[in-house]
Amino acid sequence: MKKTNNVKKSKTKIWVVKDKEKDIYWPSKEMKKKANISDEKIYEEALKDPIAFWAKMAEEGLYWFKKWDKTYEENPPFFKWFIGGKINASYNCLDRHIKAGKGQKTALIWVPEPTEEKERFLTYEELYKEVNKFANVLKSLGVKKGDRVGIYLPMIPEVQIAMLACARIGAIHSVVFSAFSGESLKARLIDANAKVLITANSYYRRGKALPLKQNADIGVEGTNVEKVVVVKRADIDTSMKEGRDFWWHELMKNAKDYCEPEQVESEDLLFILYTSGTTGKPKGIVHETGGYLTQAYWTSKWTFDMQDDDIFWCTADIGWVTGHTYACYGPFLTATTLLIYEGAPDYPDWGRFWSIIEKYKVTIFYTAPTAIRMFAKMGEEWPAKYDLSSLRLLATVGEPINHEAWMWYFKNIGRERCPITDTWWQTETGATLINALPGIGPFIPTVAGRPFPGVNMKIVDEQGKEINWENEEGGYLIQKSPFAPGMLRGVWGDMERYKQQYFSEFGPNVYFTSDGAKYYDKNNIRVTGRVDDTMKVAGHRLSTGELEDAITSHKNVTECAVVPIPHEIKGQTPIAFVVLKDAQPSEDIKKEIVAKVVEKIGPTAKPEQIYFVNELPKTRSGKIMRRVLKSLLLNEDLGNIMTLQNPESVEQLKKLFSQK
Ligand code: ATP
Ligand code: MG
């Protein structure tokens, strides 16, 4: 990677400092002073009595119409929080802020993709009005408490409005990523048995208005969806089915602007959301209200350090859990200003994200390693053109972040002034559970950090016994009871799968994440990838995360995936798929890559074979699908690849193998 001395160094505040000895970082004095929490004692205090801790948090963070009778109850693998408590998510995101005098504060900044179109600012008061009106619209369409409402919308304000409106009347939303096909939408609408669908006629992607309604029409065919509400996002021909389809703006015209919030039970469901499908068929993860909101609130406050003067931008699509918790509930619960962007990161050019940060003075920026690697590949000259001095905190989520990507982000976006908090979590956990807190640190490249206060995350061996922090092999990442309040309460319509998937490996008292991990030190955890992807080579356990980290340390490698194949003598052996930058495939590069692996891990980890590819198969949320690579290598059935973002990559790989 080229030197970064052409990057404008900012004279503004410094939020992070490098450790004198190690390759780790600490919050600066300035950050410690500003942060919502900077006293490390919180960890110990919370774990002494997690139930009491979460009770205090729920009380302090949220407004309850009625306080709960009992804080926690479990009959593993089932558990409940705040039993008997009455609450409403939209009241907590809106009404209470307006009552507290924050009605004029900007709740949402919406940046459309077309550069000639104006952005939209919605104050809390305006958002509140829209939500109330749409809640009344839903009621008029016959939606009742407990009904499922499908939401198939792009990143436009109507998506947050629709979600909060569902929450207001106690309906359960199920958001489906707008870039999913009609068939993928249909599968989810059928599974959730949705009654109403909210969609848009279009959205902009790379300058084109895409015909989203056409997909929605395929999606609702053959389901129990009775009514479809359509946002008019672009002026394109849209077919509307009489009696079934209604324009959003027409229904809103006459809707009353107040709707009494439904006082739901804490354990009533707030939403269903399907997982990314990296490992197979997506699971309909079920989240309840009070516990989820408690965790969304406190992780927003402490992990993202959201404050009154912040502009928070989470680039995740609303179709993923990251979008739910940090591009809707979390920022609104904490009365923060949230920014969302409709379009592609490369429209009109690769500077778009950085121009948005500059223009709207974003202070906290949250994205995924896959995006960072892509920006790194495009070159540091893009961010270098912009003033990014408003930033004070960076964050990532989705996959283990390799050292190279971490450093690129740190230097080129944070300009060595901002901490990076690597947030580990899952659709199932509802909110981030392992991460460094900005006021406490440390920030360690490739290490997610510490379990959030009050969350009992551990690493265990194959027998389920907790491993010592000095154990270098690592093990399985699990959660012990009392389970965190924001955890899933089930798999929609399939409680057997809930038990089987999460609570069978180590018994019903232990939630199994399916991820492998090891301790970096006494407190900090490094997530090393999915357990399914872990390999055992000549008796040594190797994780994809570590191997990929070693390979991407080669200056010409932007991205790579490692998968194991069976080996007669060693048991298993790693195969690497590598995407290059500024270089042509060659035997020399292969040798250099192998040398990197030997240097960083050891000779056992040497990849048996290295394939150079243009791109890696990824899910629509941008995660590498190693499973597909493995099946291709072993000539097996590819299984469910409905969630694949780039099917062309599979074709390219097939060709590659047929040449062998
Ligand atoms: P499926 O469960 O359907 O296979 P998925 O696991 O990709 O899909 P998500 O819930 O979106 O669905 O992703 C959670 C997973 O992403 C985690 O279990 C972990 O493997 C990975 N992950 C998320 N954040 C991080 C992180 N900061 N570091 C390492 N891995 C992460
Ligand atoms: Mg998963």
C-alpha cells in the first residue's frame, strides 16, 4: 500500500492515542472526557449481578407505561425479561423526546442518490407526525396488534416511518432487503404470513430508477398479503392492482396525525428478521420489545457514544439487523441525529461517502470490512479529497476485520485521530455484544474487544469447558445465562430450529454463537470466524480469520478467503482464493503470500493451493460465502445460494476449476 502522506492531516481534536509499546490504541484524554462512559469499573459492577444491572438500565433508558413485575425468568433455552412491563417502541423513539423539548431537533437526514435531488431533513416533531399518520393508515387497512407487516423499502425516510408506525400499533414488522429478488421476498412473506406489504415503486441505484414494484408484485403473488402500500419514489410507470395496491401519499393525505400508542407487553414481538444466509437457509429471527430496546438504547449510548451533538451514519441497509438497531431504533431512542443514504458508494464516483461526511459533518461512521476493503482497492486518493475532520469515532461490523483494512480505515478515514470500534454481533443478538467502548478502549486491530457490560460471553472448548485466557488454540464463542435482554426469543414458526441451532451444542443453558474465538488478553476477545470454517491441519486448529489476515498483509492482496479441503496425511489443508490489486497473478506473488503465512502463523498453515480470482462469492450483506467455495472445490451441490450477491463469481470459479 502506498504511503499516506498526501492525506490532509487535520488540526482538529484527537480522539485516540497509540500505545507506547504495542500495536494498540487508547482513548485520548479528550475522548475520555467526552464519552458517555469512561470508567472501566462498569464491567465488574454489571457482571456481579446482571439481572439487577439490566433492571437499572431498562428503567433509566426507557419509558415504561407500567413497570414490570419480575425482571427475569428462565426455563432454558427459553427466557423472558421485564415480565408484565408495558411499553411502546415508537413512544420511546419519539413522543418522549418531544415531551422533553427536543421536537425541533433533526431526527433524520436523508441523502438521495441523485446528486441534483435535495436532501430531506426531518425533525423529531415531523417524524412523529408522519409515524402517527402512517400508524392510522395501517389501522385503516385492517392491521391489528400482532399482525405481520412486510416492509420492502429502500433507504428512504418512509422505511423508518413504516417500522415505527408498526411498532406504534403493536404490529410486527418484517423488513426484507430491497435488493432481494421477488422470489426471495415471497419466501419471507410466506414464512412470516404477512398481511400487508409496504414497498416503493422504485429506488435509485447508480443513476437508474429501478422498478422495485415489479419485484414486489412477484413477491406478493401466492401469499396472504391483502394490501400493498406503494411509496412513489420515482416518476416511472407503475402498475397498480385495483383494490390491493394503494399509493402511500394518497393514504397519508387524509390520515389523522395522532394515533394512541399501543401499550404492549415487554415480551410482545417487535419484529422478525431473516439472517444473512451466509451458512444456509435464512432463519426468521424473532425479537421482543422491552429487552431489545434496552439493549439498543445502551449500546447506542455506550458503544457508539451517541450524544446530543452527533450526526451518526450507519451505512448498513435497513434489511439487516445493523440497519434495524443502528439506522432506526438505537439513534432514535437516544434522540440522536441519524443520517441515511439511498444509493451506491460509487455514485457518481468513489468519493461519494466521503463527500457526505464532509457535507453533513458526520461525527460517527459505521460500516463493514467488505466496504473498507473495496475503498482501499479504489485508492486513498478518493477520501484524501475531502475534509473528514468532523469524525470522532469509526466502527465496523459483519466480519472479522483484517489488520490491513483496519489500518487503512484508521489512516485514511480517521486520519489517525479516531478510534475504531469493531462490533461483534449477530441478527440473533439484536445489538452489539463484543466491542471496545470509546471512552475505555483499548482499540486493537483485528480484535473485537470486550463483552458489553452485563453480557456473559465466554470461550469454551469442545466439551463446553471455559478455556483459560492464555490458551492459544481458542475455542467456541458462547453466552451464558442470564441471557442478554436483546437476545432472540425464537425462530419464527420453528422453535425446534431455535433449540437445535443455538442451544444444543452445549446444552440448553448455553447459547452457541457458531463463531470461533480466542482471547487476546484477559479481557479482550478476537473473533476468528465461523466454527464451520475452522480447519484442523496436522493436528493444529487454524481459523479462516487468522489465515486471511496473514494473506491480506501482502501489499497486493485486497481480499481473500480460505477454505479447508480434506488431505490424506494432514487431515485437512487450506486453499486460498485471492483478489489482487495493482498486480498480475504470478508464481512470485504466490511464493510471497506463502512466506507471509509462514511468517505470521507458521509452516503448518501454508496454503496448499492459491487461486487468483476477480471476486469472491458474497452474501447480499457483503459477507464472504466460504461454503460456496468449498462446495465448488469438492464438486458438491452448492446448496441454498439465494442470498448470493454476485452469482457471476460462481461462474468464474467454475471456469477456473474446469481448466484444471
Ligand atoms: P446465517 O446465520 O444465515 O448464516 P449470518 O450469520 O451471516 O447468516 P448475520 O446475523 O448477519 O448473519 O451475521 C452474524 C455473523 O457475522 C456472526 O456470527 C459472525 O460470524 C459475523 N460477524 C459479525 N460481526 C463481526 C465482527 N465484528 N467480527 C467478526 N465476525 C463478525
Ligand atoms: Mg449466523
